[in-house]
Amino acid sequence: MAANGWSFPPTAFADLVDEQVSTRVRTISLALLNEIIERSPVDSGRFRGSHIVSIGDPVYTVTTELDPSGGSTLSRGSSALSGLEPYTQVFIQTNLPYAERLENGWSDQAPGGVYELSFISVSEVVK
């Protein structure tokens, strides 16, 4: 037993919880990004390459990367999440001017949109 009466210090428990929270958020964020990529309509691959993952604050740049397979986008997102601290907000977004039209069913490849359906799908799995 520790000198203060605890056999396992509460700070160690808090560190464990923090680590598990970060792991869970990282896992859910990657699942969501993967779902978004998979649901993204593909013509040139610009929309698939446009998804941005950021921590703490949104990013308002517009990417120009073409990524028809989505592999590079998933890799960039995974890299962005590697330094995730507990209890920080994760943003997954695209800033392409036509993204809102795609979300509203403009594409025959994604008539139900991308982001909302991805969120619903991942939410159902996480429940």
C-alpha cells in the first residue's frame, strides 16, 4: 500500500483513462474518415483527396490533391491523428466549393451524400 493509503495511485488511473480516451477518439476518427473516403464519389479523385483531418481547430485550405483510391488521404488523416491528445476536438472536413452540392445528393455515385451517412454508419457501429 502506498504511503497515502492507496495501493494504486489515482493519478495512474487518470493517465490510463486519458490514454484510453485518446485511443477511442483516434479509432472512431479513422473509421469515420475511412467511411467518408469510401462514400466519396470519384471522377478525377479530387473530392476523395480533399478530406482534411485537423486537431483542435478546423483548417480552411482547399486541397488540390487527386486521390482516386483514397489511400493518401487516409494516410494523411492517420498521420494527423498520431499526436492526438486526450479531450481535443477532431475535425474532418472538405473545403471544396462543390462539396455542399455533393452532400445534398448532386452525384449519382453518392445520391444520399457523404458526411452525414458516414457519421450515421460509424455511430451505429460505435453504439
